[in-house]
Amino acid sequence: MRPLIAVVGSADPGRTYRPALADTAIAPLACEEIGTALADAGCDLVVYSSEAQFVEDRVVSGYLSHGDVPPGAIQVRPPYGDGEQDFPMLEERPEVFDVRYESGDDWESSFYRSLREVHGVVLIGGGRSTLITGMVCLAFGIPVYAVACFGGASRRVWDVMNRVTHHATTDEVSTMGAEWGPGAAHRLVQLLRTQQERKDEQQLQETRSRRMATWRSAFGITVGLLLLCLGLGMIPLTYAVDASASINLTGLIVGALATGTSGAITRNAFDRGEHWARTAALGMSAGAVAFLLFVSAQLAASPEILSGEGARRLLFFVLTVGFVSGFTFDAVYGRLKQAEPPIPPPSTPTCTPPSAANG
């Protein structure tokens, strides 16, 4: 896929720019050099109007001077029923122009929608629309080259690029502020390609991160389900063997820890799905604390409950309490933090008998 580059701006001496235009005699020649450099690099071009006040007309002239231009390499995006399309050699070489009419009769609609498709934007001079284009590129990570030496809005965009984060390095931004000279157009194209490579690498890293997060989430949910099955498996296990205190206690402990961890992992699945190991450890701890508190209360009321049939019935409650404790582990730890240690009763001073004191 050939890179699609948009060249935006104007260098009309009859207009007022802020800051003022500079080197107006060189700007048209620079636009032609940029067009030639884009054609040499195998880039497609997107333009919007052939009016003399804009730079696209001279850029197209330089682009077509390359000679070997593939069909449809120059995309023209005029508003429907409006806009100047009298580009150089449009009638002689219509096959290289791809005119795409946009719905709506305002140029802003077709212009700003096209920015989603480009791989880079070159700003030269220009006014308010050029400034907005530069801000859009910086906000949405579109590679941009602001030619600062000709003044206008592109100079203001260049000033902003020194203060915000984007795909160009500090040295590359400094290069954009240099005076126009031999080889500047080819450096411009190379810097746009470098920015696009960084953008592609960043998008690749983000895609890998999302894929890894999806795999971690799927793995965590699978582990949570297996632990829940393990906890529930303690019920038939305790009923399949003869009742004994050790077997019943093992079933209660394993069931509480497994369901507590499963509850925490299930809770994490509802959130962003990060930090599975930390969540599992907190859920297991919450399940263990809830198990100790619940079973301790039962043992205080029935000391022999672990040796009889009551332990099997107790397992149903322990599994439920463990899962709920893991699912709401933040509330469990919040209650533990709020719990204050009991205040010991004040010590009563020991009174010494008078006879002993006189003795």
C-alpha cells in the first residue's frame, strides 16, 4: 500500500498571515520540490483545490514532473458541486487523478474526513484551517511536517510541536525549523516516513498488549472456574469416604481457599482484568480469614462438629462464605482495618494491709 500524503496550506502574498509569510519567492518552488520528492518516494498525493492561493497546484506540478506516476496516484477531494479542480495536466493525463466527491457542499466536511485516511500531512504557510489541521494531526497521532521557515500557521504548529508529545523527536522538530535549501524536500519525506514507522510500531505494541490482556483474562477466568470446581468437588469427596476430623477439616480448608480465590478472580473479570496473581492472593487470604471466623464460631458452639456428620453440612456454608469473601475481598479487608483491638481493662492497684506495711 502506497503512503497517502496530504499537503495543506497557502502562500498568497495578498493575504494577511499570523505570523507573516517569509520567503514568498521560494515557497512556490519549495512546493514543487515537495511534490517531486513525494513522487520519487512512491507516495500518493491528496489535494483539495487548485485555487492559486493554495499550495496544492504547485505541489501537483512538481509531482507530475516525475513522469512515472501510476494511475489514481493523485486523489482530489473537492466538495460536491464546488471547488476548483483545474489542476495541471488534468485533461492531458486524467488517469493519474482520482476525483472523489464528498457529500455536502462545504469544503470542511470533505477535508477533515480525509485526514483519517492519510499517512502524513505537510503544512506550508496557511491560515486558520492550516492551524486546525496541525492541531488535529497532533491530537490524533497523524504524522505531520510543519515547514516553519515560510511563516504562517505552519510556523505556529511548529512552535506547538516543541511543547507536546508526538511521533517526531526533538531533533526532527528542529530540522523542520531550518531554512529551505537543497535536499530539504527529501528530508521532509523521510521524516514523515520515520514518524509513520513509529506510529505503526506503537500501534503494533498496543495490539500485542490488548491481545496479551485478552489471553490473561481468558486464562484467569479458566483458573477461576477450575478452582470453583475444586471447591465444589470437596462436597462429594467428603460424602464418599468415612467421616473423620482430618478429612472433614481438609475438605473445609481446601474448599474455602479454592472458592475464595475463585471469587476474587471472578470479581477481577468484571474490572479491567489486570493483576490476576495479586487478586488471587487477596481472594485466597480473604477466604482463609472468613473460614477461620465462621468455623471458629461453629466450634465454640459444637466442639465435636468436625468429627460428625455436621462437618459435611457445614461445608456448604463454608464454600458459599469463601466465594463471597473472595468476591468482596475489598470489603473484607476494609472491615479488618476498621476493627480496633479490644482495650484491656484498667489494672486495679493492690492494697497492702497496714500490718504488713508496718511489719
